[in-house]
Amino acid sequence: MSATGVDADVYVVMGVAASGKSLIGAALATTLGLVFVEGDDYHSPGNVERMSAGIPLTDADRRGWLDALAARIRDGVRADTAVVLACSALKRSYRDRLRAASGGARMQFVFLRGDRTLIAERMAGRRGHYMPASLLDSQFDALEEPSPDEGAWTYDATASPEEIVAAIAARVRGH
């Protein structure tokens, strides 16, 4: 157990757009008394413009974003501040970059799995978000679900946010 009293220094709530990362991440941070970090806030204005225009991001586009998230993770680890990060982390290479930034601190990925129908419904119902539903396919095309050797915890995105947060919190607390 770390000095922060939790089993990981960083929890990364991951999945495609509209899987519930921000909602679950913020609620989990509140439940555990940790700092919440919204990964979307770290996208460059250029990335936001591309996505708003319906242009999928490439690995090169995401590089600066991942670097900014990695810096935020390093800052939290140095300050001994446990965080919950909402971040798509679609590819294993992205998750590996985030892991490397932790400098050996414990990091737990929490994958919110939802099928295309569910995610399409959620994207269609969102208001005020720059990610248009037209990018749904690009999200699933880029997604590399965590393999068993990564040790990610997987939750069904169709469950209620309260159920998901309660299940994650119970797992963190060892219940």
C-alpha cells in the first residue's frame, strides 16, 4: 500500500469515446478521495479541431497528448498524489507510454467495454462534446483491448455508473 493509502498510485479509466470514462473516473476519484484528471483537457487545440471536424487522430497526432498525460502522471507520482485519469488509452503502445511515465509507481488500467450499438447511442445523445459520432468507427478500429498479461480490470459499460464505481472501489479496498 502506498503512502496515499490506496493500492495504486494511478488508475487509468480507459475505453472508446462515450464509454463512460469521465463519468466513472470522476465518481471513482470522489469515492476513493483521489485527484481526478480529465485526459481530454490535455489535447492540443489542433487535436480538438481535427476531431471536431470529424478527422480521426493518428498516432503522430496523439504523441503530444500522451506526452502531456505522461508528464501529469510523473508530477502526481513525484508529489505522492494518487490520481484517477480518464484517458482512452486505445492502443497497448499508448498504455505502455503511460506505464513508463509512472516510474515504477503502481498503475491500474480499468477498461470500460461497450459494443458499437451502445457507444453509438451514447455518442448520438451527447451535447457539447467535440467528438462527433462520425468518429465512432475510428475509435473501434484503433482499440486494442487490454490483453490478459496487462492485468487490466474490465467492466461492462452497460452497467450503471454507480454499479461500476462500487465494484471498482470494492476491488481497490480488497472487499
